[in-house]
Amino acid sequence: MKTRTKLAIILLTIMIVLPNTLRNTSSEMTTKISTNDVTILVLLDFNFGANYLPILSQFEEFGWTVETAAPAATITGCEYNSAEFQADYLFSEISDATTYDCINILPGSSHDNLMANQDSILNKIKTASNAGVIISAWCRAVRVMAAADVIDGLNVTGHSDYASEYIAAGGDFYSASPPIISGNIVTVSATQFYLREMYIAMTQAIGCYEDDAPVLGIVEVQSFANLSRLLTVNIVDESELTVVKAILTLVSSDDDPPPPSTITLTLLGPDLDNNYSVFFTETSQGVYTVDLEITDLFWNEYIYEDITTVNVGVSAEASLGFIIPLISFPILVGIILIKRKKKIND
């Protein structure tokens, strides 16, 4: 049987400066802000790419305020994307781009209107960059950065067809690279391969990324006469938790050795007190250990071992017609794993 109390903590740091994931060449620390306070200006042009929808959806999932601008009120996508898009603003209607936390230029097969708009949007991008606004671009859109003259002396990646433009603008070009953060500039080469990495790079550059482990408080298991149970876990985290699962493993029963039995439960929440809970009914009697698997908004994964035990099948307990609190106490558990998924499923 596993030891019931574990205080050993093993932290596998998830800074995305690991090789083949992200190059961070900025020496400046970014002031940390809440992800719900971020406002981003997204620039699109005619022939915008098919990844526009998941990108915009993810920005909204982060809780960001998303505003869009384009050369016309309605624009159409590239040959692989037949969608029409209605922007919030025309380029000419953006009065002050320095009010945004980030400007993001979406991918597409061409950016002719952005490139030709020297007296309007390009100057606004440069002014915003000079003011410290994070400027980010995907794939071919990096050439807009070059045209706006915001990459001089910085490391960049992007579509290799325009390498000469990046270099002419003073950029140090890295071909086919994962996302690169250099100063207040964030670039990526192949959009479809680095979607998640680019999201994380942007959140890091903006300053809303966090990978602190969630703090567990009270863990409570309540038992009912029909052998159904309510598992409640109090969890506090700086950002939203997207997945909270409990893994129940049978470790002791009347059978020796106990039959293999594992139950996976998804907890719902949080309520106003940051509690996550799930009702469940077991099929096998015995003693179960409970592990907790948590995924946060930034895809950080945490596994907590042995947060409590559940005893199923005690005859005296089963005969009672009222709730019995089996376990209810503050706990300190061991964080045994923190990791990032590197593979992206488009």
C-alpha cells in the first residue's frame, strides 16, 4: 500500500525557454497582470488564413478583450478559407494603438493592405511598439513587422519566403523556428505546428502567464445511505482550471490481492467558495486512494497523490440514513508532476 502522507515535492519547471519549444531572447522582466485584464488588437487583411477562428477563440478563452481591425468592414479569407469576417474597426479608425496590451497580426496568404498602409496602421504599430506594447505576428504576417520597422536588432522567425525582408529591416532571422520572444516582439514560423506554443509565448510576453501550482484546501468525502458519495475539493489558483479529475484506485479489499479497479471522475466547479465536487457510486467494496489531476488555463498539468482515502462497504456506515463526513481537514499534498504537453493537435 502506498504511504498515506507525502510531502516530497518534485517540480519540473515549465518555462518555455526549453530547446525546440520557444526561444526567449528578452532580458526584461514583464510586469504581471491578470489574464482577464488583457486587451488585444487583432489585425486581419484580405486572404486571412483558416486558423483565424481557433486563434480568436483562444484569445477569448484566456478572458482577453478582443478587438479586430481590417482594411474593409467585411473581408474574405484565402483560398483555403472561404469565410467572411466583419471587423470591429477599419484600420483608419484605430486612433491610439498604445492603449492595447498586445497587437496581433493574424496569418494569411498575403498582407497587401497592411503593407501598403504606410501612413496609417504601420505607423500605429511602430508607435505602439515604441511605447512597449507587445507586437506579435504569425508566419507570413511577420513581414508586416518588418514593414513597420519594429524588428531592428531583434531575433525573429516567420515564413522563410520573406527572410530577405526581415534581414533588411534589421532582424536576426531564424528559419522554421518555434515562437521567439525578443524584446516586446513575438514571432512564430509555421502557425499550424506551433499554435499552443505561440499562445503561451504571447501570454508570457504580455505578463499574464502563470504556472504556480494550485493550492488545495479542505478535502471532504460525504457518504449517503445508498452508497453514493460526494467528493469535494477546495482548490485555489490564479488562473482558471479547465480540468479537475479524481483518480480512485482500489488498494485494499476482502480479496487478497485486491482486484484491479480504477475509477476516473471529473469534478465540476468552481462554486463561489472555489470548491470542485462530484457525486459517484463505486462498484467494488474496499479502500481507495484518491489522486487528483488538474489542468489550468495555460495547459500546465499537476498531479497530487494520495489526497485522501475512501472506504467503501462498511456495513455500519451503509445502514445510516444521514450524511457521514468521512474526511474533512486541511491537507498539504505532494505535487509529484508538473508538465507541459508539447504535441499540438490541430
